[in-house]
Amino acid sequence: MSHTKLKVLFFSHKQEPNESIDQYVTELKNRSKSCEFGDLTESLIKDKIVCGISDESLRESLLMPTDLTLEKAITSCCAKETTRQQAREVNGNNRCESANVDTVKGGGRLPQRKQQAKPPCVIQLRKVW
């Protein structure tokens, strides 16, 4: 495959709706290996994260700092993703607790809760190229 086509594949990749930031960054790093970006690799991955993430408000917050690095971009994205996941869990637990109260008041048995263990965002911040 030509270097031009590999670069087009790198620059056109955007985060998919169900793709975690960990998966997205890993895919960008893998795609960058064949592009021969040299010293620009980290900077281009950082810029591609900013351009390609699906969260518009996160993109806006990443555009504010003048000293944004790849590490800071990944850390911010992971923090937002983890916070969003925790909020979903809290909201889910609140609905479940509300249903449990209604069940107890009605004299029924409490439903069993299922624990969903989602791994936190864990991107290794080491060079892979």
C-alpha cells in the first residue's frame, strides 16, 4: 500500500460511537507506524485525537490549552470517559434503589443486582512506534 494511502487512512479515522478512547488511541498509534511521520508522530496523533473524538465538548476543552501534549490529551479523554462511565453507574444504581424501595413497600422480594465490571480507561503512555 502506498504511503499516501496509509496517511489518508490515518487522517480520515474518527472515533466510532462504541469505540473507547483506549481503542481509538491504540488504532491511531498502529496506523501511524506505517506513515513514517518521524518526529511529528506524537504531535499528529495528538492533533488527530482532538479532531477525531466523538465528544464535541471534550474537543472544545482540548482546544483551550496552549501547551496540550499527547499525554495531556489522552489523560483528559480518559478522565472524561471514566467520569461518564461512573455517572452511568450511579444513575443506574439510583434507578435500581428506587425500584427496590417500591418493591419493599409492596412486600415483594428485592431483585438481584448484576455487577457490571467495566475496565477503567487504561492507556499505556509509552511510545509504540
